[in-house]
Amino acid sequence: MCGIAGVLSASFLPNDIEEILKQAGSAIAHRGPDDMGVWVDKDASIGFVHRRLSIIDLSPAGHQPMISASGRFVIIFNGEIYNHLDLREELEKCGRAPNWRGHADTESLLAAFEYWGVEATLKKTVGMFAIALWDKQERKLILTRDRMGEKPLYYGFFGDLLVFGSELKALRKIPGFKGEINRNVLGLLMRHNYVPAPYSIYHDIAKLIPGTWLEFTQEILHRREKPVPFVYWSAKEAALIGVADPYRFSSDTEAVSALEKTLKQSVSGQMMADVPLGAFLSGGIDSSTVVALMQAQSGRPVKTFSIGFNEKEYDEAFFASEVARHLGTAHTELYVSPEDAMNVIPKLPAIYDEPFSDSSQIPTFLISKLARQQVTVSLSGDGGDELFCGYNRYAFAEGVWDKISAMPVGLRKIIAQAILLIPPSNWDQMYGLISSIIPKKHRLLALGNKLHKGATFLGCESGALLYRSVVTHWQPEEIVLNMREPDTQLTHFDPQGLSSLVEQMMFLDSISYLPNDILVKVDRAAMSVSLETRVPLIDHRVYEFAWRLPMRYKVRNSDTKWLLRQLLYKYVPRELIDRPKMGFGVPIDSWLRGPLRDWAENLLDESRLRREGFFNPTPIRQKWLEHSSGKRNWQYHLWDVLMFQAWLESNV
């Protein structure tokens, strides 16, 4: 794992470009503390900087920027190519292998680009990556990103200068950075709790979409063109192909064996490292499956890590320790106090670099910090819910849609409008008048809020739009001033040719929530402590396998992730696994009413919000007063605003 940054000018580079690049590299030194390299070609007006976290080939032969054997290509690369030795073998059979200087996957990539070209090489790779490749012969810069979006890559235009980097920190060090906040994108943040690609929080900076590459020349920069990305792998296409050609297993046993073979291949490849390696273990289905397959292919106990909380509703450490004991891993657990967790909060704006408000960012940082004390690489179990239908919200949304879709949409909208005409507080007052005659166990809390939420579902014209309502936090127009929400796939859902509502939800999460929330959360938290993370369940071969599975292998008899469970039962007793799903969270709700109250009040101060001019203070203050009084639980909505406010405060 590493950090990269660079510039390409339409005219001339600054005289002090090497110093500028060094500063950009220093800003992301946490991504690569082991080495730094700078390469500049002033005649071509291009410069690269690379920060190295040594994982494969720890010798100087792995130093970057790296130049190809012929001298044609220069590369900087963040990530790992798990099948790079296979690429080397194929090149050797073709007689196109250079005299290898070492065994780094970067060198393998360069030789592959030289022989097969960009698209063919990208299609052959198995891995996670963000790559910048300079073609001296064509005088062309190629930027590319892995299929699922594990590794970040920002790019933008500062006048006639194209800039790119792993994190915004690096770009802020380059002259011409303006940092103008995009209010429209702020609306997306308030809806989703993350900033989705291709957007960034800044006007002039974008994120490269996973599975694509871009090409830049000086001529393109002169014309101020924004090139259209080339696609080498499409999550949509893979899903549609899979649904159209489902597996027809002769038995459930055959299905389990096929999944085991696919996952073992992914896990085995991702255990490649020249440094200590381990895994996060929550004790849930996904991480337990990854660890079980690691231990089955390891000659020594795998190092596993979990953190625990004294609040039982947030603590999975006991289950993790039981799974670890059964599998025979070398397990380390750490119980974290509320003070330990809250001490992370001031660091979050710097760690995430862009406003980000998934509160599980806090335990993710803590477990990364714990793991880094013993290993340099850690595998995680992320991705299982999106690929194997694990989220409870899938069944919820499908159930609601099944109940309301038979009713004419016009009638549903009229009923929804009628409900919304009455404020939640009035609904609560009316309910209070009759609640005394309802048995206590059947009484509903916050009825007005529940009715209003239900009304938004009722008025939806399609199941996909209903799912958007389920995953929406704020309605952007309610809170962000002077904005127009971008017309994206995430906000205006398209069924994408998938007839099943559950499949639509899984697909949308795979291209939005997974890369923009889950993978961002893990990458930034882990890299802030110089820990490389790998995610075997989202190997593109696993993704393609999962989309060929008929739904009966994903959900059966109300058991979600059915096939994944059956595989895990081969390694871990059922009683250690079968329990209600828990999130990887912290008690933000009670903290905001207690030790974080003054911090939140300062950031949500009405005069401050009006002065800054991004938000309408009225709905924010209303939710804050209801939450702080204990009348409602608005932790997710408030955390969205608080994380932006904290980020804004640290970046002005």
C-alpha cells in the first residue's frame, strides 16, 4: 500500500516542482512511511511523487517511481496485484519478459503494460490499485483505478495544471488549489453520509470511477477538456451477465464446494506478503469466513484482532474470541473505553480528509491501530452483505413494497400528503390522548416521526425509489442552502435491467455504499496508521460468482447469506455464528447527550450555522433539541452535520 500524487502541465512546470511534489508526498507520508521517490521530466511538463509502504519486495528494487526496462513507461502505483507472478510467467512464455530486477508487482505491471497495452493488462490483473502511468513515446498520462474501488484516486484541474493524488491532503500542497466547496455535493453527503464518486467535496476535483481509466495529453489540457473514462470492467455488466446465466448446481453440496473454491483462491492470493499479515475478526459471518479460509491455508496461527465495548449492544468481542479459539488463531482483543473512542473524534477530519459521517469510522480506526502493532497487512470481511444479501434493509424494503405496490400510486401519494400535512408533534399529541387505553408493550415511541417516514415510503413510485428513501438521511433540499442535487444514479434510481427489487438494492449498494462508504472507511482508517487492508470477498471473481447465484442460495428460510453460512459451518460450529446481526458502531446517541454535548452544541450553534451559510439552521436545531432532550434519536442525521462542521473547521 502506498500513496501517490503528481502533476501534468499544459505549458511549464514551476521551477520548484520537485519541492512541491515532496511536500505533496509528505502530506500523505502515513500511506507510505518506508520510502519516498520523486521523478520529474520538465521537457514533458510532468512530475510524480510516491510514498512507499513496503509489502512485496522490500529491497530497493521495489522503489518507485519505477521506469520500465525499455525506458518507455514510468509508473507510480498504490495497491497490490495478487496475480503478478502469473503475469510474469505468461510474459516469460511469450518471450516478452525483461531481465527482472526484483520480484515487485510494480515491475510486473510495467512489463505487462509494455507488451499487452493498458486495457488488456487491466483486464488480466487481479488486485486493488490506483495507478499513474506516463507513456514517454505517446506523451500520454494514464490514470486508472481498480474494479471495486478499494484504492482512492482524486484528480482535478488547477488552471492549466492537471493534478492527481491518493488523498486531498496531497492536492492541497500544489499551487492553484482553491478548495471551493461544492454545495450540490454537500447535498449528496447529507443524503448518503458519504461523497460518492465521481464527485469530491470540492468543485474542481473529482474521483475516478472504479473499473475505468483516463488518458491525458498536453493537447487535452490546452483545450480544457475533461476526457470520458474508458471502462475495462463494469459492475453493471457483470451483474447482468450473472443474472442471465445463473448456476445450475446439482446439489447444495456442489454449490458450497464451488463457493469454497472461489473464496479460497481469493484469500490465498491476498495472503501474499513479505511482511507480517493478519485479519480483523468480529465474529460475524463475513470476517469469520475469511479467517477460517486463511487458517486453513496457513501453516501457523493467523494473527486476528478485535475490539470490544462494555456496552453489550455494541460488543462482539466475546463472539470473536470464541471463533478465534475454535479456529486456533493467535487472537488479540482490546476492550475500548468510551474515552478511548471519543478521543478519536478530533482526528477524524484529518484521517478522512473529506467530510465522511459513518460513525463506525471510530471503531475501524481503533481496530486498525491495534492490528498495526503486530502486522503490516490485515484482511477484512467487508463486502459479504452486498454480494450475498446480508443487510436487513433488503427484506424490509421488499416487504414494504410488496404491501403497498398493489395500491394505485395516485392514492398512495394522496394519503402520504395527508400524513405529512400534520407535524410529527401533533401526531404524538393525538396518540398521547389514546395511548392510555393501549397496553404498554404495544405502544409506539415517536409515532409522528414513524408516520412521516412511512409516508415517504408510501409515495414512492417504484421499489428502487423506496429503497432510496430507506437509505436517505436528510432530504438535501431541507437542509443545504442554494444547492441543486446532482442527477446521479444514486439519487434517481434506474433498475439497470435487474427485475428483482432485492437484486437492484444489492447492485446499487455494490456501486455506491460499498466503494464510497465501506471501502473509504477502511482505507483511510487503516492507512492513517500505515496498515494495508485487503478485502477478499470483493475480488471481482467473487463478485461475478455471487451474481450467478440464484436468490435461493442467498436467502433461504429467512436466513440471509445462506450459502456463505453453509460454507462457514464447515469450519465453525453453527451455534457460534447464528445470532442477530450487529453493526460495527459506537453509542453516538448517548454520547451526544452526555460527554459530547458541549462539542456538538458549539458546532451546531445557530448563529454559527447562519454565518457559515451552508445549512438551514431550523431543521438542524429542531433535531438537536429533540435529541439532546431525549425525545428523539437523531444520531445519524446529527452526525452527518457534525462531521461536516468539524471538517470545515479544520480546513478553513
